[in-house]
Amino acid sequence: MNNPPVATPSAAPHKAAILAIILVSYVMIVLDTSIVLTGLPNIHQELGFTDTGLAWVQSAYTLMTFGGLLLLAARAGDVLGRRRLLQLGLALFTLASLAIGLAQSPAMMIAARAIQGVGAAILAPSTLALLQTTFAEGRERTRAIALYSAVAGIAASVGLVLGGVLAEWLSWRVGFFINLPIGAAMLVAARRYIADSETIRGRFDVAGAASSTLGMSALVYGLIRSAGAGWGDALTQAALAAGVLLLAAFILIERRTAQPILPLRLFADRQRNAAYGARVLFMGAMIGFFFFTTQLLQVVLGYPPSLTGLAFLPMTLVNFGVALCVPRLTRRLGNARLLAMGLGLTLLGMAWLSRVDAGTAYWLGVALPMVLIGAGQGMALSPLTAAGVAGVPAQDAGAASGVVSVAHQLGSSLGLAALVAISAFGAHQLVGVPLLAHRVTLALGSAAAMLALALLLVLSSRRGG
């Protein structure tokens, strides 16, 4: 029996332009995940969010960018054409950004963020699938994936700096308005430079999309609610139970449907499975780092928003420098070894940072751990992405890209929800700055534990295969 063909690059004459479109589109997705973080205290006060409800500003976005919607969009790219899906995602994302900037209440903010997440769910797998099918496997694709991963880390950190400056000097709303000219320019460029991909005949697995999206939404809602209502709350327990049952139903649906949004054959490779699992844990730890460290700097250490963003520069600069060296490091060390080193460095930095308190000196207790975290993230993201799509058959290129994006967003959503819930343990008698300091320490310590599990997962897979 012949092996199925692997995804092959297109003969597109505008590879540089296509790469630029891919990278800028992906930057928009990642930037809006982080640009809101340094504006959270201002959003909290201006729109009247509760302490635990504030997490929904982030979770409403990431909830919609993973699971069934993202997998369905990845499948739609194979069936309807990737350029068409890319343009649809850009348009929806851009219009939702305008609505966020105009939001006047928590409900409006959360609804607009959720719609923006739908746009990102369409956009994210399209960018990675285009990268996979445009650039040849080997040095060309390694370089493209390294740049793809580098801009993810850089955009996350730049978003923090930009969000802080805008929140203090202008308004947190401006951070979303800047998506309007960028999105419009990318729509024009996509139409000009990207040829639509060949389509395949197929149907959409709506039942799988609905069960996975509703299941993860219920699970995340239950975790976030537990931080305020407690684990004994009836609605918390009902949401968690519903989430587990719906996800179990999703797996059964994917096993039986003829054209699943998540082909289970993608999980036949042990190292790919390790990459997916490690990505979930890694992103859970990193989104917790950004969410809680931002509040640590502003509330516990008393930094203004603009200085909070600048305080992340040790991580940003190191991350950028290391990420650019990834192609050379991959050739010298190999993908698996580089990934293990990256996870190890991030773990050390996170464990160090988790020891902060109100009296911590910035350079020793915050900046130096950030250097380790930045170096580790720069090393880890590209190998995680490459391992997640390695050797995938051409007919599953979109689905595999969707799984990588799902793992990324699943870690962000579920990881943040879990850390918010964990940070509430033992905090009932605390208020004000001591309360937040306690939550930060507990959350970052738990993030370090997630990174340790990711490292063990990668190392065990390496020994096994």
C-alpha cells in the first residue's frame, strides 16, 4: 500500500509577500491576546467588571479561537479554499476589533471579544496551512516556521508594551482601533498575492464542532466560576460535569463520522501527541505568566501601565534574539533537544518568578527570571509547531494546522481558567495587595508545575521514539 502524499509546497511566485501576509495576520491574532492585558486595570474600572469576571475579557476571546470552531474552520479551508477563509477571518476580526473599541459595558466587551475570537478561529489555521503548503519541508519551511513562532512571541510582548503605553497616554480602546487599517491592508494583499488552494469535496462535521465548543466553554466557565462561588456551588459542578460529558460525546462523534473535523489518525504518532500535549501545558503557563505578572507589576509593585509594558522588555528582547537563531540551533541540536532546552529554561524562570512579593526588587526578582522565560519561549515555540505538523498527509494539512492552533488556544483558555481557580485557594481572609500577591505567587508556582509536566512529556516521548 502506498503512503499518502505529504503536504507539498506551492509554486507561488510571491513567497515573500505570502509570508508577510501570514506573519502580519498572525501578529494581529496574538497581539490582541496580549495588548488587552496591560489595559485590564483600566478596563476593570471603566466598564465595571468584577475581579473574577475580568478573566472573561481574555477567556471570551480564547474560548472562541479553539475547539470546534477552529477545527471546523481548518476543515473549511480544505473544502472551500484557504484564501477565501483567510479573507473571511480577516474581515470578521477587523470589524469585531472596532466593536471592542466602542464597548460601553462588560456584556458588550465580552460579546465583541467572542466575535473577534470567531474571526481568529477562522484566521489562525488558514495562516499555518498556507505556510505549510507554500514552503518546502526542510530548511525553507524551518525558517518560515521559526519566523512564524518568533512573531508570536514578539507580538505577545510588544502587545504588553503597546497596551500599557496606550492605556496610560491615550486609551486602551486605541489598541483595538489600530487593527482597522492593518486588517484592510491584509485583505487587499491577500486578494492580490495569494492564489486560492485546490478544494476537496466534503461535508462539515457540525455535531463535532458544536460538542467540542460547548464542552470546552462549559469546562472553562466552571473553572472560572469556582474562583468566586467555590467548588461546592451547584452551577459550578453542573458546568464542569456538562463539559466532561460533551467532550466525551465529541470523541465518540469523531470516531464514527465519515469526515471528522479532528481525524483521530493524527494522534497515531507519539511525538506529535507529545508536541500537542506540551503545547497545551506550555501555553497555559505562559498566558498565566502574562495575566498575573501584569497585575503584579501594576497592583503589587505599583507600576503605571506604560512602565508595566516596558518592564517586559527583558523577555521581549531575549525572546526575539533567540527565536531568530532557531533555524541554526535546530540544525545543530535537533528539534527534540532544542525543545527540551527551551522548556527547561522557561521552567527555571517561572519557578524563580513565583517567589515574588511586595518587597521584591525588579532587576533581581522580575527581570532576570523574565530573561530565562524569554529565552525558553524563543527556543520552544518553533520546535513545538514543527513537531505538530511533521509528516502530515496532504489531505490532513488543514486539520493538522487546526490541531496545533487548538492546542495553543486550549492551553491559553483552560490554562488561565485553571490558574484563576487555583489562585483562589487559601485567599478567603485576604484583601487588597496581600490578596493579589498571594494569587500571583500561587498561580505562577502552578504555571511552573505545568511546565515541568510539559518537559517530562517531551522527554518521555523522546526516549520512547
